[in-house]
Amino acid sequence: MLSALATVAAAVVAACSTPPTPPAEVPGGDPARGAQLIAELGCGSCHSVPGVRDAHGLVGPPLDHFGRRAYIAGELTNNGANLQRWIRDPQSVEPGTAMPNLGVSEIDARDIAAYLLTLE
């Protein structure tokens, strides 16, 4: 009986301490290249982005723990496909948003999304 209780208690503790499952990875995405692109595109002039050199902007929201967020811009469920859509054309998701359309290619958006979704 005591062994069964110990097993149940261990399972409950493990479940409580298990971090939430992050959004699905971006197939074919290169997170290292994504971090480099974030730096090159100047995303850090508006956002603070952990792991990206000189990314300490205060105009847009900080992007720390991005992989744990439920929504993108309060509009889209946070997943790889939606994040790529937001990165490529934020105005189509939220007209009038301060986030500019930077002309990011499909491949570059994939890699940026892959990086951002690693931020837990």
C-alpha cells in the first residue's frame, strides 16, 4: 500500500514540475540562422530578444519566453505556421500594428520562427 502511495505521489510531483510542452518545432527551420537574421534585420531596435546581440529595444514587446506564449500579437495561436505568417506580413494579421512589414522571405521567416519558438 505504501509503495503504491509513493508511486502516485511521485507521479503527481513529476506532473507538476514538468514544463509545458512548447509549440511544435518549425520543420526545416534553422534556429541559429534565425537568431542571426533577427540581428541583421534590426529586430532588436524594437524588441529585446534573448541570445541576440544588441537586441534591447523597448518599442515592441520583449520576446523572451516566446515559445511558451499562447498567442502571437493577441491574434493568432502561437505555432510555427502562424508565427511565420506574422513575421512575413504582420499588417494582414493586425492592420495598423506598429510591427512593420520587413519583406522577410518565406525561408527567413521559417528560420526566425524556429529561433523564437526555442525561447522558453
